[in-house]
Amino acid sequence: MSTLSEAYEDLPLDLQHIKPVDFASLEAVPDSHVWHDSSFGACSDEHEKSLVPVIDLEDSNATELIGKACETLGVFQLKNHGIPLSLIEEVKSEAARFFALSARQKLKALRSPGGATGYGIARITPFFSKYMWHEGFTIMGSPVDHVKELWPHDHERFCDVMVNYQKKMKVLAERLTRLIFKSLNISDEEISWLSSTSNDSGSASTVSAALQLNSYPPCPEPNQTMGLAPHTDTFLLTIVHQTQTNGLQIFKDGSGWLPVPPVEGALVVNMGDLFHILTNARFPNVLHRVVVSGTQQRLSTAYFYGPPIDFILSPFSKVLNSAQAPHYRSVAVKEYVAIKAQNLEKALSFIRA
């Protein structure tokens, strides 16, 4: 069975699309990172933030509420999710420890051109004419090979925290996926891959999963640049923890850009392209972006989750009514990952039925 890491080996990037700048040394935004005003678009008024629902996973109506949120906005905030807040704090602390290293030190963990893991800038960078005010660290399983270059004698804590977090996130992602399928009246037989990937070890070797640590440094001219350009996520769903610094925004037709403000103890869950395909476009693959702060560093962790890389998916028959044809052809996860990596926002057009 192929792995997600192997899928990216065939999709190498140039070094210029991997290596971050030394943000700490910049007193102004360089031209390479200046975005035109038209790239931004105004964010709606703060009262619009109530459009993103906060759902209690222990609510007796959680399945219905989650299904409704997936179908309307494609995003919701989740509380009582079962991830220990102490573990979330540990992840945030270790991420902050990593990003506080000097630029020269962090480059020891730089992602290789054909690699999927390590330090670098966003993989969507080549699709835009300007760079983003962002640096990240991608993890699949244990990050030991990279972080032992940073902390030869003190890397165990970082590795243990990240591996434990991925195990907990995998369990939560599977639980959410089952609830979402239940809201669509999809039977367990139709999602056999989900049962086959469930195990006590929480290993991410069979599912398509990755943990992304993100840092958006304070910017001397925050209105001149973009933290993360507008995009949709590739996989089924993404589970995000964000610190108490605003920045994440989603786009809704008719409303424009809406803030997704941090909610203490909550996680943000958004739908990706693969759920959009499985539901025959019933679930929006939410377009989102990140803007930056002039005074505060913003940290976030994103856990991306999807079926095994060799799994072939197509719209579920139960979401198609008698008068509706599938919008998308069957496609293997690995094939779609390659299409998205080379086409970004046009990816879905390549698999239209």
C-alpha cells in the first residue's frame, strides 16, 4: 500500500518554493511578499462571526447539527471534542519552541524538494505570484529524523508530544467522519476503509493524514501581505487548533469573507475536496485564508485526514436523487492529490463526470 509521503515524492518543488525568509530580520515587507489590495477583499462585520456554529460533540443532536453545518458552511467549531486541553497546550508549547529557533537553525529541518515532511513554506506557494507571511513544519508520524538535527539531545519531548497528538486526532477524525456519514445515511458497509484503518495504535500509516504546525509572525505592515492565500483543503476534513489571535477567515457566497474567531477550548473543523466529491458537491469545500497581525505571532495546528491513498472514491449513490447525475468521476486519492498539487483551484474540473 502506498503512503501519502510517497505520493508527494513524485511532485517535487523548487527550493525557492520551500525555503522561508528570515522574518525576524525584516523591518518592512519585501516586494516579494507584498500583495495588491485587490487580493484581500473586505472581511464582513464582526457580527457575522455567529454564522460559524459552535457544536458540542456531547450534544444528543450532535450528528444532526454537524451534518447541517457541513452542508451549509462546510465548517464548524467543536467543543467537548475529547482532546485533552493539556495535550493541546503541550503541542502549542513545542510548536512555539520550534518556531522560536533562529532561521539558520530551522533550516536544518528544511523539507527536501521531493519530501512531504519538514520545515518550509506552504505547498500552495507556486500558484501565486507573491509569497506568504508564513512558515510551517509538516509531520507524518514521528518527526524524529528532522528534529534530531535541531535538538540532538533534547528531541524526545517534541516527538512524543506530536506522535501522541496525531493518535488522538486520528481517533477524533474517525469519530467525526462516522458521524458525518451517519448524517448522510451512509452505512458502515459503504465505508469499510474506515473500519480497516481503526486500531489501538492510532497509526497514521494507512490513512492519508498529516499534522501541520503553522506560524504567522508579527508583520510590520500587516495590510500589505497575506498569511495564507485563499485555498481549499485536499482531503476529507481538517481539524484546526488556533491560538487566541484572530486571522482565519472563510468565504461564503453572498457574505464574502467571514472571520472564524478563536473559541477557548474549541477546534475548527472544515470540509475538504474529498468530502465535496463524495457528497456530489452537497458539502462545500470551504475556501479559507489567513491574515496576519502587526503585533502578535499567530500559531495554529492543522490535522488533515482522508482515506488510504489507494482508495478509489466517487459520489455516494445515496446522495444522488433519481434526477441527479454524478458531478465527478471515480478517482483514487493518490491521483487526486497529484491533480491538486499541480492545479490547485482547478483540480475538481479535471475529474468532472
